[in-house]
Amino acid sequence: MMEKSDWGAGLGAIIGVGVLGMLIVGWIMNIVAIVKIVDLPVTGMFILRCVGIFVAPLGSILGLFF
């Protein structure tokens, strides 16, 4: 039977993998959003999204929430 500390480590690993997965999905969603708005005028959000390709945490947050 698993001890209490084993459950905590397993739960932490599951949460960590989930957060990492969300960051990757958000980053990809950011790239998809750039492709969709590439023919529109350049705005501050477009520039931030382009920077978010190279700065993955920024891109993943923009992709998930904006």
C-alpha cells in the first residue's frame, strides 16, 4: 500500500504534467492566432504574440487567455 508521502509526489507529478500540457497548448494556440491575424494591421497585441513565439511563457498565456 502507498504511504501518504507517495500520494503527494504522485499528485504533484500529475499536476505538473497538466500545467506543462496547458502551457504547450497555449503556445500553439498563440501561433494559430498569429496565422489568423497576419493580414490585419499591426497592433500591440500582434507584436506581443510574435514575441510570445520566442518567449514561451508569454506566448502560452496570450494563447490561453487572450
